[in-house]
Amino acid sequence: MSTEPGIGWLGTGRMGSVMAGRLIDAGCPVTVWNRTAAKTAALAARGVRVAPDIAALAGCWLVFTMVTGPADLEEVTLGEDGLLTSERRPGVLVDCSTVSEEASARIRAAAAAAGTGFLAAPVCGNPEVFAEGQGSFIASGPADTFEAARPYLERIATKVTYVGGQEQARLVKLAHNLYLGMMVQSLAEVVTLAEKAGTPREAFLEFFNGSGLASPWIRRRSPELVTGDRHLTFTNEQLRKDFDLGLGAARAREVPMPATSTVYQIIQSAIGHGLREEDFLSLYEFQARGAGLGLD
Amino acid sequence: MSTEPGIGWLGTGRMGSVMAGRLIDAGCPVTVWNRTAAKTAALAARGVRVAPDIAALAGCWLVFTMVTGPADLEEVTLGEDGLLTSERRPGVLVDCSTVSEEASARIRAAAAAAGTGFLAAPVCGNPEVFAEGQGSFIASGPADTFEAARPYLERIATKVTYVGGQEQARLVKLAHNLYLGMMVQSLAEVVTLAEKAGTPREAFLEFFNGSGLASPWIRRRSPELVTGDRHLTFTNEQLRKDFDLGLGAARAREVPMPATSTVYQIIQSAIGHGLREEDFLSLYEFQARGAGLGLD
Amino acid sequence: MSTEPGIGWLGTGRMGSVMAGRLIDAGCPVTVWNRTAAKTAALAARGVRVAPDIAALAGCWLVFTMVTGPADLEEVTLGEDGLLTSERRPGVLVDCSTVSEEASARIRAAAAAAGTGFLAAPVCGNPEVFAEGQGSFIASGPADTFEAARPYLERIATKVTYVGGQEQARLVKLAHNLYLGMMVQSLAEVVTLAEKAGTPREAFLEFFNGSGLASPWIRRRSPELVTGDRHLTFTNEQLRKDFDLGLGAARAREVPMPATSTVYQIIQSAIGHGLREEDFLSLYEFQARGAGLGLD
Amino acid sequence: MSTEPGIGWLGTGRMGSVMAGRLIDAGCPVTVWNRTAAKTAALAARGVRVAPDIAALAGCWLVFTMVTGPADLEEVTLGEDGLLTSERRPGVLVDCSTVSEEASARIRAAAAAAGTGFLAAPVCGNPEVFAEGQGSFIASGPADTFEAARPYLERIATKVTYVGGQEQARLVKLAHNLYLGMMVQSLAEVVTLAEKAGTPREAFLEFFNGSGLASPWIRRRSPELVTGDRHLTFTNEQLRKDFDLGLGAARAREVPMPATSTVYQIIQSAIGHGLREEDFLSLYEFQARGAGLGLD
């Protein structure tokens, strides 16, 4: 443990701000930094300390990173005056971004060389879910690093699962998102079928949500499915990216993924048909079009 | 309502016995009949009245049928001295079997001609689920017939959903089972991937069941997925039959079902590879074989 | 054999006219009949004898039928004053329509009872192909019936293959059409890929047609694929019908058809997206849309 | 053009030897080199000059490379004393290997810097096909480089198609192989269906090969499909590699490939079921197993 007290948070986009906010609400001494400084304003207004540069954050004993992808993660950790290249380094680095196993392993190796424990800790749940304290963490890395970080993870999210000593959390997160895509497409197919056969979406979902098959996610999003509200949570393009990574990981392990692949190709087609930037619930509309139904 | 008191139950196989048992437990005056009389023995031992023939049951004002398919249903309703061809006919006939929309419509037409209200009321859940009172009904038919039957349905199952005035319940039940098959295959793919990437099934399912994606069904069956217990609940051949009916209904409505079809072909392949009579959780083993993993 | 000499031809739509025309060109004494009499006009103008009713045709020793489906076939054979119910019956009945194995078996049984040899003889090739003498027959039925009909089949088409003693020809024809659909979709995928990667369709097809993978069908239709000419030869709805029958036959034999099913669902989606009545070469445009390319 | 006359051939594996042999048969002054010198012995026995090292080959004005993949290609061209790093460099470098577009572009850039014209010229056809003069080339690169190489390409293969100024030939080759895999799977499905429905493979293929759908490749390999001869031409693992590259290229261009993906997953499953090193015609056996048929 570093002699420097405090917790650093790097990356205060929409998700990062909510997550850091939960630590702050729990009374933790958090210092934040974000490349686009404006995105720290709301937290600063709440009295949170804003670091002038990454090096200032590197002195915290525990630092969380929540950035948009592997390139950003490498820059803020391995770039000049980065978290792992500054004079002082955090004792524990917890990365919550969605990156590939390969990128994660590169950071882990660099962290080990720098004397920093590294925890891969991707999240499941969107900002709304986290704001309500219903988010979850999947964590992998050395067991002692996990134990050191665990109390803080548990302040951020209800559910924290440790899945292995290396990069396993990355794959588990991808597996989660592959399942999510399949779940939405599966639901789109049966809802469309029921609807075309004379059972309105609302009635079908009422039944479905009372059955043993409905996940909390489906119950939560059912009103939107019925009303056609497609406010943005996760675009088809973002979902495709996770399928790219997940199917790449499956190929590396020689695991056939026939249902996953079918859904992947549907996502690709939906993008080609103009739904690139739409929320992925629009897979329902894409399915409806294929059934000859107009858009909602 | 008939002047004849009492409730009739036709079909006391494993599922029918559990369902009738719930009515009996609730104090309803139930008379049962089963083609193979031995299957009424356990209920008779509890003091339940056993009808000598179908005609004796036809005098009940409300009769439930729970038989194995359309041929049996037609025989017990439209055959000689059947429920709809006997001198006395029930005021309400509630069929809980899994039959096609076409078969259901034929019975409905005959019931209407015989002056009997007909409710299509297929169930979701296996005998264990119903025994615990966690089963559900999907019902369709005339609204007044539904209202007459509803109090009894609610004594049998926790959740009762009315989905339309004709045969819609049949399709909704099929949609439920299509989703069930897709859910199991989707899970099989991501569990296998996680497992081959170093996260044991148990750890993965612990995470998954804490996430927003896990349905009660998956949580309930997770221990079996981990241990490899594949006691029979529903065979691959039975699942294929529901996919046959569901995809046939989708074709009739011109609804493309790409993910459903992919899973259907996997079920067919699993049958060809020798898993015909296995519980459909064996789709997990079939997926594992494709990934080069030995059977459990 | 009937005392009435000559050959009867029932069904002079576009395809039937071309086929009958080839017999006539070869000097055979053909008598024709068609429900819509106007469709015999062109042949009549060439001096061909037109029968006043089906019964008049039934006296021919060999009668060909070329109608649009099983309902028509049953009517002209088993209906009142049909080919198999008239006073006189042909010695040999050769049906060239596309009907299911079940319908074919029903006609065969009736023909046998009527003392008529029945040959199932569906065709491969469109009217243009047959007009050039490049069509083919697949035949099944009793070997002696086949031998009796063979000289006439060979006057109509270049290639005549005998595939079995019962209804096998029906299934083989369906298998041919399933392959045709897969071939077109497979080509659509690789042409679109090459095109988006900078190789124009024309250059790609020039290469492809010189390789060992190009079928005569692809070589023949390549100019249309390049120019976007989509004159009607076979609609997506007609192709779907053959996939319905073919996949139904596969299900009956428990043969998984994963690639076929994928293409079937694509055809269904294309229909939902408005391409129902388009020539099935439009699957290329549907693929191009999915790739984000505008229509030609 | 170099002052050194003659043509160099680098890579005399089974395919390279056949190809170089055709130039030699045509009277061209060919010098060969192979990393494993033993593989040049047969050509040397025919009097062909064998270069002692790559540098000796680099002096030829035109050099062909036929190696197993991008790593080998980079080594023999860009490694120490490679074709593009020796003191003398060939005027034209023609690469016939199967490599990705990315690898091809790297070599092209290095060749340009070295003053060497680079032609991507992958081949279609196996050694037997080339030995009979029925092979084909797909070429891309600067038009003048193509024109310089063309006379030699035409001595090796019947068909030479120019498809673009950069790396297009790589993609077209992959598209060819994707189609090949789909063609084999499509055929496996319909042959299995016909067989299970009572038409032997031999009869079906006789019909099929006389229809407009059969490619020369299918006609050529039909006897093997019938007899079950599965001598090695291209393993399932090799086919999977080309699908990896082809689907990667499709993803880069955002082209959905639903039928291709279905076949890719089947290949992956076949590998998991133990058919990794089998000739890819074994996809027929894998399909037959799924249909509940024993292996041949």
C-alpha cells in the first residue's frame, strides 16, 4: 500500500461519473481526472478534488480507470507521465473499461513490472442501473489485489464476482454481452410472432414477464419495447464491437458459436439497413420489418 | 353454468395429477378420469372420486383436459361418448394440453356447436414447478368463459394471463418454448466459451445469476448445468416438436425466425448425434462436443 | 394401350407450351388441352389438335401433365371426367409438375387402381432453357413405365435421369431447387464482398466463371447479375414454396439442413422487405442492402 | 529489367513444383530455391538450376514466390538477404501464396521502395488441376507489372484474370474459397437429403452433374463423394483459415455474410468433432452424422 492516501478515478464520462459518484457518496476520498476537463465539472461542483494531470493521480494508492477502449487505456497507463510511467505509481490499478484480453494482458505485464497490482474489473449494467446501485463487477487478477480492491468495488456495485487470476473477467464480460444480444434477438423473434398472430406486445410481455424465462433486464426494458421508446443505451455498432471481440475469443479457443454468429450477422445487416447508431433494442424493429410490419 | 355441481379432470398423467392435486388441495370437488385407470390410483387413494367413463365426467359444469396431443384431445372430446358428444356436456371446457392452433380451433368449433364454452389454457412449467405453485397459465377464448374458469386456474398456478379471444394462447405457449430453446442454446454457447477460456462453469454461473440477464429458470437449473445432472424433464425430441409447431406458425404468418431456425437445426443435429431421448439440457453437452470438450 | 393413338398434353402454360412444342417439332402426334383455352391458341395456330375436354385427352396412350400444383393435378386426374376417372384412361401418365411426394403418391395409387402407369417427371430449367433443348428431367416410377416414356422425354430434354421406383423424383427436384437457392445466396455474398472491396461485379464474375466453381447456370445468368436485369423467371415466393417443401421433406427424414435453413430465413426476410414478387436474383440486391449498398 | 536473364522460383513444395514445372515444360529458363533443399531434388533431377541462396535468385528479372503464409513471405522478401533486401532485386515479383490483404500491402510497399513491381497472383486449383493445365490465376497490382508477368502466368494456368491495381486479388481468392466451402456444404445437405429419401448418392450426382447447377469442381470430385475416398487435398483446418481471413475482410467492409457464417460454424464444429486434419470433403460425413447416418 502506498503512503499516499486517497483513491484516484481516471475517466469521468457518463458511466465513470456515476461510478465515482457512488464512492464519493460512500465517503471515500476520491480525486478525479479526465482528458476533457469539462467532464469533471459536475463532480468538482460537488467538492471533489480534480487532479491537474495523470501524474498527480498516480500517487493515489488505488486508481480506477474507466476509458473508452484499449488505445485510451494504453495511453493513460503506458504513455508519457502515465499511471505506470510516472515517478510514483499506484499500489493497485483497477480497470473497468471494456478491452480485449490481449490489451488487458499487456497492461498487466507493464503493471507487474512497475510494482502495481492490476485488477481487470469490467462492469455489467448501464449508468442508470449503477446509479440505482444495481450494477455488477466481474473481476480477475491476483487474489490479494482483488481483496484489496473489493471493499471499494462493493461500494460501487451490488454484485462483485471474482472469476480468475488473469484476464478471465474480460472474456466473462464479453460472454455476458453476447448473451445479451442473443436474448434481445430471441425475444424480438417471439414477440413479433405473437404480435402477428394476434397477441399484442403488451399482453405477450405481461405473460412472459410472469414466466420463469424473463430476466430482470427484460422486465426492466419491457415498457420501452411496448412503447417503442428507443432512447440510446448501447448502439448496434457498440454491440457489434463486443460480438467482434467475443467471437474472436471463441475462435481463439475453437468454440463454435452458431446462435451467436447468427445474431452477429443480423446486427451487421441491421447496421447496413441504417440502424448503426440506434439503440440495440431497434433489433426489434429490424425483425418486425423482416416480418413485413412497418416501424413503430 | 350447469346445474351439475363439481369439476372434472380428464388426464392424470404426471403433470395432470399435480395440477388436479392443487385444486383438490384447495378444497374443490374434483372428479377425475384417465384412459389408463392405474394413473388415477394415487388420487383415488387420497379420496378423490374417479369417474367410470368420460360421459360421467361430462356432467361436471367445468372440465379440464390435460392429454398428450391433438389426437388424444379430439378423441376424448369428439369421439364416441366424448365430452362434447355425450348426452350431457360441460358448461366450460378448459384444455391445458399443448396442441396446434388448428386442432384447438376444431375443438372450439365443436364446443360452440355443443353449447360449451372453450378455453385454451396451455401451461408453462414442469410438474415440480407446479407442485410448488410456481406454474403459469396462458389462456385464450371468450372473455366470459375465461372469467368463469379464472378462479380455478388461479388455484392451480400463480400466474394467469389472458391473451385473446381465439387460439392465441397456443401460439404464445409455443413462443415461450421457442424462447426456452434459444435461451438454453445461448447459455450453452457462452458457458462453453467461458469454460474453455479458464472460468469454470460454476464461477461463470455465479456471476451470471447475479446479473440482470439470468431468468429464474436458469437460476433454478444452474446446479444441474454444473453437475451434469440431466434427469429427464423435456427431451430434445419434445423440444423439436414445439419448434416444428412454432416455426410452422411463424411460416403461416410470414415471420422470419433466424435465431430460432439456427437453434432448431442444432436440435435436429443433436438428435442425429444420438441425443434424441436426452433431456434438452444435453444441448450443453452437444455444444461442448463441438468445442472439442469431452462429455461430462 | 388405348386404341386411340397419339400423345396428350394437358397444361399449356408458358413451360408446358415449350415442352409440348418440342414433341411437336420432333413429329409426334400431340393433342393438347388447357383449362384456359386461350393458352392453346398459339399451338393450335401451328396446326396442333386441341381436345374439347379432358376426357378426349384421356384416350391418348401417353398423357403428359404440366400444371401449377397438387390441387390442379388432383382435379385434372381425379376430378369428374378426369384423366383417371374418364371411361378411357391413358396407358401411361407422366406428370411434370412440381408437387409434393405426398400428392404424387396419392395420384400414383389412383393411377395404379385405374390401370395406368404413373411416372413422376419434374423438370429442371426454365422455358428458355427448354426451348434451347438444354432442359433436364428427373424421373421416378415403375421401370417399365419409365422405359415406355423415355423416348418422348428425350425428345423434350437433353438429360433424363431415372432416380427410383416411387416418388423420389419429387424430392430430387426439391433438392435441386434448394441447392439453386443456396448457390444464388452464396454467390450474392461473395460478389458483394468483392465489390465492396474494390473488384467490380463484372471482373469478379469473369474470374469466377473461368474457375472450377461456376455452374452453367451462373455463367448463363451472370450478365443479368452485372446489369441488374431482374426479369421474372422465378419469384422469391415461388422459391420459398420449394424451400417449404424441401425443408418439410428434410424434417420428415430427420436431416439437419443448417445452410438451407439460413437461406430460407433470408428468403423470408426478403419477402418481408418487399421483394415477394421479384425474381429471386433480387436476393443479390437484398444482400447488397444489408451491406449498406444502395439498389442498382 | 535486370541484366540477369531468367526467371526465379522460390518455393518448391507440392504446388510450387507443379507450377514451376509448367514454366520449365514451356522452355523458360527457371532457377529454383527452397528453404528445405530436398524439395528441389526432383526439379534438379530434370536439369533445373538450383540457386544456393535467395540472393542468387534475386538477380532474376522475374521471381515467383509460392510459400505457406505471410510470415514466410515476409522472411524471404524482407529478411536478411531477402528478395527485396539483397543487393540486386528482381524487376518483377509475383507472389502466388495465400496471404491477407494486409500482408500483401506491406510487401507491396517494400517492393515499391526497392524499385520492384509487385503482383499479387494467388491461384485457384490444386496441384492435380494445375498439372493438367486447368488452374487459374487472379492477379492484382500495377497494370504494367501485370502485362510483364502475364505471358508467364498464361504458361502456368489456362485462365488469368486481372482484378485491380492493389491487393484485390487476395480478397477475390478468399471469396473463391468461401464459395467453395459453401458449395460443398450445400451439396452435402442436398445429397444427404436425397440419400435418406431413397435416392443413392450416385444416382443423385448423375442427375445433378447433368443439370445446370453442377460446377466442374463438383463433377470432378463426384466419384470421391460417392466412394468415400477422402484423400487429402485441403483440410478443414485450412478451410477454416480461409474463412477466418474472408470473414475478417467482410467485417472490415461491413458486409453481412449469413450463409458463409453458418458454414464457418459448421467447419468449426466439425473440427471439434475430430475432423481437423481430414480433407474438407469430410463435411459430407459430418452432415451425414447429423442426419443419423453412420460414416461411410
